[in-house]
Amino acid sequence: MDKVKAQETQFELVVFFQQVVDKAITTRLTFAQRESNNYRALEYELPNLWEVAQKSHQRKAWKIVLSFQDALRPFLDRRGYWSRSLILNDWAIEVAQALADEISVVRFTHDRADILHQQGKYHEAERLYQRCEAGYRTLGEHTMAIKSRHMGSLAIRAQGRFIEAKQLCESTIREAHELGQDQWLAHPFYVLALLARDREDFQEAVQWIRESLVRLTGTEEVAMLAQCHHFLGEVAFLQGDLIEAQAELESSLWMSQQIGSLRRVATTKRLLGDLARVEGNYELAGQRYDEALEIASRLGDQPETGRLFIAQAELMINLKQPQYAILLLSGALATYKEIGHAKGAAKAALPLLRLYLCQGQVWQALKVALLALKMMYAAGVLRPTILLRLLRQGAWRNLPSE
């Protein structure tokens, strides 16, 4: 009799704990959905939210896993929690496959490519975007297919294949016109602006951004608006219009802070630091760089960390501290080597190479040059046009960030 009673008690305890877990999952999922735009609250509760999301996956509660994916992904990406975002994405793909939901499999694969693209893993992202476009075509989702192709053009451009990127972008625009997606054209127009800036045709670049802004007027695409104003600020800076650059960058910073996009905040603060440095305000420049680096480090944003090391090295050159600049540039090169970011490595290597040569350290200069060339060759971006462009931009000129 005692044995039976013990078994009953144990069963009741198991049921009780299952009910507790069920309640915790329901409560925290409701919280995540309700506060999906309140990034401060989500950040505070992230350990608890992550624990119940894991529990949901372990219990194969598929619909709940997908609900967590939809509620948390924008927050995880904008705050730079990319490792967790990739894990949640893996679960979402697993769920979609288990449910034979083909379109969701493609959608989550596109999301995965977006995360990799943000991390600077452009080749892998390109491959996934191509797979998504093909998948959407098979399912008859042509509007979604052109969005994957659009992102593929960005990944291709980031690898230095500018002609191919432009051709892909133009084909995307043609099809968007055919599908009546006029407002969405703001996105591929942004790519054309990037490509024009790559050619240093700043007038054309600004025209394309203005075209994007016309289509973004009245929309809720605040992230894209912030990106466009950031672009205008960067182009104004490259052209020497510091007043216009300041206004556009401050506008972008405000928008990015409103939507909690820390990655964009860090990038814009870096450019504001560049602006202060050019104006000779080295103290403010250092402060801006430190603020941006704190954010980038917290996010684990290695591409932006590398760019910040280069920016800080430029400041150290202005302050006549070449040894400190060498340490920063070496840090940038090591960062880019770790993530296989060939273009970033080249941007760090050029000024580092010149510094070593100025110091008479020929052997160190040779090692840096060989490392950069090896990385560019392995990434398939070792082409004369790219090398000439990097050399023309010089050691200390501000380089476009994206």
C-alpha cells in the first residue's frame, strides 16, 4: 500500500512540475510577444526567456518555438545576440521541416543568411540567399524571391564583385517593376547608391538615396530610414561637407536609438568620431570611438570592432603615437583574420604596412602584406580593381563602412 501511495505522490509531483513549466513557458512567451519592441525589458529577461525557449524545443512544442522565433529574432539581431539568434533559427528550421512547412523553411533560411551577412560571412550568406531565391521560385513566391536576390546582390558587392552585384541589382529592379513593388524599390536603389559610392560617383549615390527616401516616406521602415540618413552623412563626410555630415549622422543616430538598433548606433558613433577627428577635436573623437567600441564589444560585432580599431589607429597617428597605432591595426588585422573578412584585412594591412616601412621594420611589413594577400586570394577577392581602389583610398582616408 505504501508503495502505491509513493508512486501516486511521485506522479502528482511530476504533473505539478510539468504544470509549473507550462505556466512559465506561457507567461514568458506572452511577455516576449507583448514587449517585442521593448528591447530594454527583453534584455533584462533574456536569461529566463532563453531558458523556456530551450524547454519548448526539448519538449517539441513546435508552435511555441516558432512563436519565440517570431517574437525574439528582431531583438536578438539588432542587439547583436547572433549566436543565440542562429540557435533559435536552427530550431525554427527544424520545426518547419517537421511540419512540412516548405515556405517557412525558406523564410527561416533567409533569416539565417541575414544573420551571417551581418557578421561579415558574405560568401556563406550569398550561398543561402541563392538557395532561398530558388526555393521561393519553386513555391511560386516571386515577390519573396526578388528580396532574396536583392540581399544576394549586397553579399556579392561586399565581396568586391561590383559588376556582378550591379547586374543582379538591376534585374531585381526590373522584376520588382513587373510585380508592382514600387515602394519596395527603396531597397535595391540603396544598393545602386552603394555601388555608385564605390566608384566615388557621389552625385549619383545621393540621387539613388533620395529615390529611396521618397519611397520610404510614410512607411514604418525606421531602420531603413536611419540607414539612408547614415549613408548621406557618410557621403557628405567623404565630400568634405562636415556640417551636412553632422546633421545627417545625428538624424540617423536618433532614429537608431529609437528602434534600439545598437549595431547602427555603434557604426554612426564611429563616423561621428571620424568627423570630430577631422575637425581636430581629438578628445571628442576618442570619446565617440570608446562609446562605439563598448557597444561593438558587447554585441560581439567583430567587423565593426575591426573598423573601430582602424579608426582609433588613425587618431593615434594624429596624436603622434605610431606604436599605439601599430597595436590597434594589428588588432584589427587579427580580428578580420579570425572571421575570414578579406576586405577588412586589406583595409587594416595597408596602413599597418606603411607604418612598419616608416619605422624601418621591413620584415614585419612583408609578413603583413603576405597575410593580407593570402586572405584576399582565399576569399576570391584578389583582383587588380580592388587592390587599386584600396591603394587609391590611401592609408588614412576614411573608408566606407558597408
